[in-house]
Amino acid sequence: MLSTESPPILFNTTSCKDILLIQMPPHLTVLEASPFRQFFQDRMQQATLYKAVILDFGQTILIDSSGIGALLSNLKSARTHNISLTLWSVGTQVKLVFSLAGLEEVLTLESHTEPTQVLATHPPQSYSSL
């Protein structure tokens, strides 16, 4: 019998002082949205540790409406905790989706950023997709 379970979604993170950097997966779709939302909410439980969160989209090539929903939910959570949320290295395709959804005014996109290699200061967190 073949397993129909998807492999766990990994979110590599590193932190420096009061900034948390999260490396986003190649896809932020219906499969990754719920694990991303849960992962981010878990980080917000430690909200007093951070003043800013950076989402590195350098590897992300696809985002759908579920991914956008998770991103907006996490933006709201960050704002509730007075934590700034910034998106780095947003590629052309993902930026087009943000533009079509009218999110360029809502999200903070840093231009002229390069994808980062997250240092293994924290082991990757994995969450099984539903």
C-alpha cells in the first residue's frame, strides 16, 4: 500500500538579536499554507523575542490563494504583536500574483535583496501537511 502523505514542510529559520528570518519553501500553496500559518503562530508565541520578521521568498516560485491567505493571516498576527513583517527576494511570478491581488500596498517588499542561505543556528522545523 502506498502512502499518500506528503513529506513534511520545512521552514528554515535563523535569528539575529531581535530579528527572525524565515526561508520560505519553493511553493506556498494549499499544501503549505496551513503548516506555514501554524509555524508562524508558534513563533508569535515567542513574540517578545522579536521586533521584526523577514520572510525570504528567494526560493519561492509559486503562490496561490491559500498561500496568500496564510500570508495575510500571519501579517495580521505580526501587527497584533507590534512586529514588522518584511518580504525579501520576491521573484517576478510571486510579485505578479501580489500585484494582481492588490497586495503591493499592504505588504512590505524590500527591493534589491538577494536570497539568503539560512545558517543552521536552529534546526529546521517540520510540520506535516494535512
